[in-house]
Amino acid sequence: FQIYGDFAGYSLIAIGASRVLGFRLMDNFRAPYLSASLGEFWQRWHISLSTWFRDYVYIPLGGNRRGRLRCYLNLLVTFTVSGIWHGANWTFAAWGVLHGTGLCIEKALGIAKKSYKGIRRTVHVALTFVAVNLLWIFFRADSIDMAFTIIGRMLTNFDVPYIPLTVLVLSAFA
């Protein structure tokens, strides 16, 4: 939520300031955490940057017009470049590769084209939310090893820390 708050907050400030000056900028975030797939997430998240990568990397590489395998390669290249653009660390490249891989899997399974409704959409939104947040670990971690350590601990360390009842009660009134 911190990453979303930063990016969406900065965007809203720029949109508001531009309106005061008489300019109208595009929306940059459209409730991305309510997306039912990674493809939908990237249509709703940091739209100006995603559009730039689509127009200046993905489409010049051939987009989806040169066959299925080339489309997958183009997605992987585009998201890897996007990751590297975010920072000079292997974690950013891994983040991009993992998102690109997820999009390729969605395309191969036909998930990107489906429109889910009701409980099925709710399940897909929950799964997408979990996937995106797991991938944010690579974006924020200091190293690939640290990212895998964090994920490993999330999956294996279920110890609940002992918090005295008095601390809980006092914090409720603070």
C-alpha cells in the first residue's frame, strides 16, 4: 500500500495542480488492486508509464502481431526493461521478468480475455492481489536472496509474537 500511496499520491497532486493551471491530465491509477488479472492490473496501474512502455518498447518489438511466441518474448523484454528502468538492482529485473512471465501465463491460459463476474471475480481479484503483493517483495527487497528469504519466512514462520494483554489494552486507548 505504501508503493501505491506514493505513486498514486504524486499523480493526484500533479493532476490537481495541472487542473488549477487549466490543463487536464489523464488518470494514472484506476483502482488497480481490484483487478482480476495481472493484465487488468497493468491497465489500471501507473497508466502513463505502462502506456509509454507499450508504445515505445512492446509495439516496436512487434507487440502481438508476430505470433504467440514472439508476443511472449515481447512481453518478457518489455517488463524486464521496465524493471531495469525502476532501478539498477537485480531485484528490479527479477520483478519485471516475473510480471512478464505472469502475463505470458495469463495469455497462454486465456485469462486476460475473460471477464469475470460475481464470486468468480472476487476469487480472481484476491488471487491477483496476492500475486502482485508477492512480486512487490522483489521490488522492495535489497537482494534476490532477501526476497526469497522474506517469501520463505512468510510460508514457514507462523509464530505469533507474544504481546501482553496490557499492551493491547493500552494501545487501544492511545
